[in-house]
Amino acid sequence: MARIDYVEPAQASGRVNELLDKLGHKNIFRMLGHSESHFQTYARMGNAIRFKGELDPQLREIAITRTGILCQAEYEVVAHKRLAREAGVGEEKIAALDEGAAADVFSEAEREVLRFTDEVVMGNHVADGTFDALARRLDPTALVELYLAIGYYIMTSKFLVTFGIDMQRD
């Protein structure tokens, strides 16, 4: 149960309502609607991460879903498992995301992304070996985009958990 009330469209500003209409009135967005300026910036960054980068969408969704798992954000995990499917990630890989890089269903590239994700989420430092392996595989643009996606979804996952955002079934 949410720890504070969600924004009600009737009480929200015009810009918040525009964003809610565009993003589907999901509970996370109704909570973010308490801060119009931050909601707008949050939505802009999320749009860039999901639609404007060079990072392979399957690798992105593997990393985002793993981030949600590590942050124990069920809302995020459910949403991004669906998006992973839409990006073409197979069911056996989606099911193995709880296990992470140790699962034998992943390619070496996916394992490197998962190790990187785990180290970013769970630690204060990415080991040189982990970073260097991924840097040999991804160009600088994709590597930066991967890191920013993980960071954005750490923030999102912790927001969801902290505010007790209720699950929605679309």
C-alpha cells in the first residue's frame, strides 16, 4: 500500500495531466506527479534510456530487470520482464534473471552485462576485470547508456519500494 496518496488528476496541474495521459496513469507516475518538474525530467530521461540510445534493447532489458530483482522492486521486475519479452528476450533467459550471470542460458555478452549490473547495483566499485571485459564488447556510447540505464532503474526501483507503490495489472 502506498505510503502517501497518489496524485489525483482532478487536483493535478495541466502538465502533470499531460504526462499522465501520455504515460498511462500508472501508479508510479501518479506518485511522481507530486513534483511536476521532477516528473517531467524523470519522464524525459526514461524516454531517452528506452527509445533513443544505441544500446541493444535486449541487453538493456536484461540489465534493467536484473536491477529490479536486486533492488527487490516487484513492480519494476514485472514491468520489465514484459518489456524484455517485447524486446525479444526468451522466456528461459527471463526466468534465469534471478540467478544472474551464473545461469548457463546466457551468452557471454549477456553474462558480462549481468556481472556489470550486479557490481553497479550491489557495490561501490566495478572491478577492473568486469569493466574491461564489457568495454571490449560495447563501444563507449553503449557502455555509458548501460550504466545510465542501471542507475536510473536503481533510483526507480528504490522509489517504488520506498513509497510502497501498488502493483497494477494492465
